[in-house]
Amino acid sequence: MAFKTDIQIAREAAKRPIQEIGQKLGISSADLLPYGHDKAKVSQSFINSVQDRPDGKLILVTAINPTPAGEGKTTTTVGLGDGLNRIGKNAAVCIREASLGPNFGMKGGAAGGGYA
């Protein structure tokens, strides 16, 4: 059985509209400044409107030795976000840069082979 390449997996992924993601986080479409269909900045007025709320928690995944299967920081980060949401926490994941596998065809950096 031949495994799909990282780029094949990435191209098959179904992106959700940024408005849907914002809504899940409690951010209305009016408070999103879109950059295409799947990226946006949050308006300053929204940021100002939530200043009286208690601060959230931040988990920073900065370094990890990947497993032989290529599971490293991205897979761990996505897993943490999924796990926190699964136990009822309102968690969001922000990843600094795109995975290397789909962009450069490199081993590692591809979210657990692209399946995370």
C-alpha cells in the first residue's frame, strides 16, 4: 500500500470559511477583517470590547524532538487544541508558519504526515 504524499494530503483538506472559525470563537463576521476566504485579522473594536474579561491561558509549544514518524511541534500543538476542546475548554490553535512538507517536500514539519 502506497502512502499519500504530504502535498496530496494537504490539497485534499477541506478548509472552513474564516467566518465559521470566528463564530466558533465568539467573534462576529463584522469583527473580522478578511484576507481571502481562510484568513482574517480581528478588529481593534472587538479586542477593546473584551478587555474586561479575565485573561485566558497560553500554552506555548516551542521545541520537541520529533518521533521517527515525524510527529513534532505541529502534531503536539494540534493534539493539545483538540484535547482541550474535547474536555470542554474553549481552545484555539495558532501556528506560526506553514508546514514544511507540503511547501518544500521535506520530511517532518508536516503535521504527523499531514493527517493531524
